[in-house]
Amino acid sequence: MLKQICILCLLFFFGNAAFAQMSERFGPYELHYSYVNTTFLTPEVAAQYQIVRGKRHGILMLSLRKHIEGESGTKPSSMQIQGTTSDLIRSDELKFREIREGEAVYYIAPFKFINEEWRHFYIDFRASDSDTTYSHHLQHQMYIHP
């Protein structure tokens, strides 16, 4: 099981051709996000986190980190989150699930896509220790991998 957790964490934090991991700053918070085509997950990791694997299935992965004044680095932060994903024709609600691994907190939401399609993600989030709600628009072109 530890091996599967490490694989998921590596997928989240280190970019490769399978997905892109980026971040944006919102006040004292840093929102990290990545898009993963689920065919890049091993069947074991997908089963562990109840993720449907398939060539037209992706997951949006989010993590929130807080910059603490006077300290170097960041600390994980939990959040309340909601969002939608859309293409040119339809919009679907994202259903986020929280995953905790030690001190780390991740949020994943599955979505479906068409090859070479631009997916738009509209996210509203609020850190658990904040009264401020932030909004963010993400977009990413998805590809089917054999």
C-alpha cells in the first residue's frame, strides 16, 4: 500500500508527458493542481483510490498549501471546494473527494473528455482556517493515450 501511495504522490508532484502540475498563489495560500489521464495510473493505484481507469477518463488533483509568515516553506491546508468542468457543449459538476496521507491533503475529482478537447474547470475554494473564498478558472487540453 505504501508503494501505491508513493506512486500517486509522485504522479501529483512531478510533471511528465502524462500530465502537468501547476500552482497559483491566492493570498497566503498556494493552490497546486494537475490533470491526469487515468490510463497512466496502475490498476492497483486506481483501485486503492476508487478511480475509474479509461482512455476518456481523467482526474483533476488539487492540493492547498499555506505560507506561514516568518517561516520558510509551506504547510498543507484542508479546504472546502466545489467546481464545474465544461467543454463547448456541456457543463458538469465536479465531485471532489478528500484524500489524506500523513500530513498531506489532496482533493481529486473525476471527469470524462474527448480526444484533443479543451476542458475548462471553474473552482471555488476556501481554506478551512479562512473566511475568504477564492475562485479560479483552469483550462487544459486533454489527449487520449493508447
